[in-house]
Amino acid sequence: MVCESAATHSMDDRRYPIPAGLHRVEQDIQRSRFVTTAMHTPTVEEAKAFVARVRDEFPDANHNCWAYVVGAPGSTAQVGMSDDGEPHGTAGRPMLTALLHGGVGDVAVVVTRYFGGTLLGKGGLVRAYTGCVQQALEHLPTTERVRKVRLAVELEYASIDGVRRLLPEHEAQVVSEEYAATVSYRFELPVTRVDAFRTALTDLTQGQVLIEPVESED
């Protein structure tokens, strides 16, 4: 069974933990081998592509069950899951539930199962697939998802030192700088810092500054 849901929403500016890269753990449960693979997947398309790659890697497995959450931890706006041949509700749903309570966003997980000859029963399967995802998340290396934007800033030479002192506080980085009659910068910073940075620049220069958005990068 495959189940997916999606909702249209505005760009999410929140910061939250995401997988730092591909992560894999293995365990044996009553003679069945379970291989759990987790990956950062910031879009539904990337989640589906990741599932396809793992399936291709383990074509001889009995099952490649999967679940994904696109968005902030716990968000159900864009999720998907599949039992991939296991009894209905014993794999995809418990995997998704574990992801939703795992404290990580933009994540997809595939649990690959090689059947070992011992039937686990529905309750045993739910516990196994839940435990596999929980084990993977417990040791998952993470980083922080931060949506950034770029600003073009033009100001007078007298403000250079003051501007540079503002950068660490607002997590802003210099992308480029040009020196002519005035100084032109391009800064990159978290979108959540933009308003405060604009205010700080305006106060520092007593309004003698030009600030324009350039592009956003996600």
C-alpha cells in the first residue's frame, strides 16, 4: 500500500534539524535482516527518487518499506508511506509515526527486509518497523536547515567598520564587495534575520543606505 498527502503552502522560513547525509543501520530480528536507510529529502520528488535508489540497491529484498516527511518536524502537510507487500498498516504507517515524532524534518527512510523464515505477526512487524526507524534516528547525524537570502547593500565608506561589526550578530556573510564612489556589498543571511539586519543598517547609517533583495537560496 502506498499513501501520500500534500498541501500547498507558502515558503517555510523556520529553522529545524535535518539529516546531514545518508545514514544506514542494520539489525536482525527473529532471523530477519532489517536494513534502515535515512536521507535528507527536502522535496517530495527527492524523497521518491531516494526510495527508488534504495530499491535498486536491494532488488532481491523481500520488502523495501518506506516513509517520508517533507517539512518541519511533525508536519503532516507532505508525507508518504508504503507497506511494500507487508500486511496493511504494519510497516509504512508505524514508520511514518516514528518519523513524525523523531524531531527531524525533510527526511525519508527505507527499511529493507530480508525474511528469515520466522513470522513476526502484525504486532511484531509494527514493533520491528517502528524500532528500525527509531534506531536510525537515534544515531542520525543532523545539521540545521536554514533558508537564506541575499541582499544588495550600498553605503558610504564611513560605515564600513560598523557594518562589519554587525555581521556576526545577524549571521550575515559577505558574498561580494565593490569599492567605487560608494561601497556595494552583497550579503547572505538567514531569512529570519533580514528585518533586524535592515533595521541595524538603517540605524548605523542614519538612513544613508540602499538595501535591495537579490535572490533567495533554499
